[in-house]
Amino acid sequence: MKNAIISEVKPNSIAWELELVAGDKIIKVNDKELTDLIDFNFETALNNYKLTVEKKDTGEIEVLEIEKDDDEELGIVFESAVFDGVKRCLNKCIFCFVDQQPKHLRKTLYIKDDDYRLSYLQGTYITLTNLKQEDKERIEKLNLGPLYVSIHTTNGELRKKMLNNKNADKILDELDWLKKINIPIHCQIVLCPGYNDNDELIKTLNDLYKYKKIVKSVAIVPVGITKYRKNNDLKKVDYNVAQKTIEIVNEFNTKKKTNFVQLSDEFFILTNSKIPDKKYYKNYSQLDDGVGTTRLILDDFAKCEKKLPNKIKDKKTFHFILSKSSLKAFDIIVNRLNQIENLNIVKVVVESKFFGDDINVSGLIVGSDILSTLKKQKNLNIVLPSIMLKPYTTSFLDDMTVEDLQTKLNSKIYIIEDSYSVSEVIELCCEV
């Protein structure tokens, strides 16, 4: 069953004027059934088309004639970008984060997707191990790129072991195919000490460089290990591993005279190294993997700093919710903001008790962690980034909501929508 269910209608849009509402279903566009947002975007690119809708309240079917300008959108948001169900992951990766979660979370957090459509539309990572022939034909026909690909290693036997999939060894064949049809890709390597580091990493980087025509970036991130992992066969990326990896990447990039490979911020934080300049990150292609977040925030603050007032009218105190990984940037920012008269910023570094001490990124801070950190305090102005919440909701990963947390702490919580900028933070705190 294909369900293109509307979750939001934008005010004053075509859909709003046609009285479409959340819960209505788009059945067809131009007599074509839709499998995903790609179909929808393609069919509605025309200036004139027919929309078949099943109304939420009555179940009645309506056929609407749409006329629009070239740059005009229908104005709807769907519950999901895929209407026929997510293509599931067929791997059982040794480092899979989904398998390292507690059992009582919402069901959607246990879904392992490996869907090329979500990779194209939303930048999620795929392994290329579950593509059918019709999928490949569609990717080529519609030129669906860039795709985000989890490489991990180009050693076929090692990749089979790491992904626990007998078909995972064909990665170079898949890269050959993508190169042939000229589909650009962004590559990810989850670094697992003792598996794909050191000489194996060097081999992988050299292999990927042969595909530089289509490989637009290569990101290396450290394996995440939670307290729920059932065995200890994986080692975490410690200072020595991080330092060695930095050296390998620096040497590789220097030889190639390009920043072909980029490390996530955690490597520099682990080794207390200087965060690279913005040119290292090119166009920040893999921000969601934590590659360049600190630099982006620091540079944004440098621009905003010139506009900071010397004093604000009323005395205010804000508590910033921070992870260990965000301290590199916010130590500098908070110190500067606290020079403003009448403004007091308190850093609240939240320990990850929910997932375990080795998890220290902002996106995995949950409501119960914040509550346990601040439980003895009340009547606070709390500031936290939207990256801690499920997209388009107020729910943390542990299903506690912002509203729940506000009530339990008897405090006001402010959400910073753009997690990669400090402009909202300054506007909130400094009244500018």
C-alpha cells in the first residue's frame, strides 16, 4: 500500500487554497501512482497536472486540476519521503548503532534503512548491498546523485566481515558502475580500530582516490560504542588511534595536494588538536557526520562577534546545554558572551548516562540526561540545539519531550533551530 500522506500544508500555498489538510492522501499525480518523493517532484514539475486526493475526514476521492508558475510549489510536506516503505538494511554491521540501543525506545529508532532514495533526498548513508537491477536502472535514468555511501573499507573480504554480508565485497564493482554512469558520491568510513585503520585505511583511501571523478568527499568518523553493546569485540578510538589517523590523513592529503579526505571533529577533540580552517572542509558536504561543525560555528561566531553589545538592558542568565564534543567551540563563545554586562551564560556539560560515557556528541544527548544534570535546579532559561530532537518534533531520543522537561525542571527551554550557527543564540541572549 502506497501512502503519500500529507503532514503539513504551508500557509497561502496552492495546497492551502485548495483546502488540503494534514492527513489527506495523494493517490496519483497525472494518473501515476507515487512510490516516493522523487516521483512526486518529477510529476509536479509541470505547470499543469492532475492531483488525485483521498480526503482524511470523508474518505472521498477528489481530482484537482493544478495550474502553477515555473517556480511555484504545491506547498505540502509528507509524513515520509518514501510512500511504499523504507528499503531495509540487509547487513548486520559489527559497529551498527541501532543494535546498541536499549529496548524501550520508539519503534522507528530500530528501523535500519539502506534506501538509495533517502540517500539522494536526505543524505542518509547506504552500503549499495541491496540494490536491485530496477533500482540501478532508475538511478541511472533519473541521474539520482549525489548519493552518500558507507564504504568503510575497499578490502572485499574485510568489508564482508565488517558488514556481515556475503555480498558486501563487491564495493569496487559498485564504484565502477557509479563512475560509468557519472553519479557523484560522498563517502563515509566508520573507523574501527583493529579492523579498517592504519594500513587498511591507507589502502581504502588510495582506492577511493582512483574514483576522484565522482567522489566529492570522504569523511572518517570514529566508531560509536554504547553501554548496551553485548560484547567488547570493538575498541574505541582513543588518543593514540586518533593521532595516528590524523597523521595518515594529513600525509595522504598533502601528497594528493587536495583535502580529499576529511576527519570528523571528534578526532581533533580527542587529541586536543587545532580545528582545521574552513578550506579543509571545502563546502562542508558531511556536516551531519560531524565533519566541520566546530569550524562552522567558530567562524559564524567570529562574524557575529562584531555586532555584540557591551551591555544588555536587563540582567539575564542562560544555561547552555552542551556535550563534551561541543566544548571546543563553546568555551570560546561563552567566555566572550560573559564579557557583556548583565549577561551570564552557564555551561552545562551533560554526561551521556543514557548511552554511556563514550558517547559525547550533541545529537545523542537525551532528555533524561539533561534532567539528571539539572534536577536540583529550577526556574532556569535553558538553551539547547535542535539536533538533540527528532526532526520536526519536540522529542528527544528517549521519548521525553521538551514540554516534559520544562515541567519537570519548572524552567523555560529555548530551541536553537540552526545547530550549525550561533546567530540565533546571540539574538536570544543579547537582544540584537
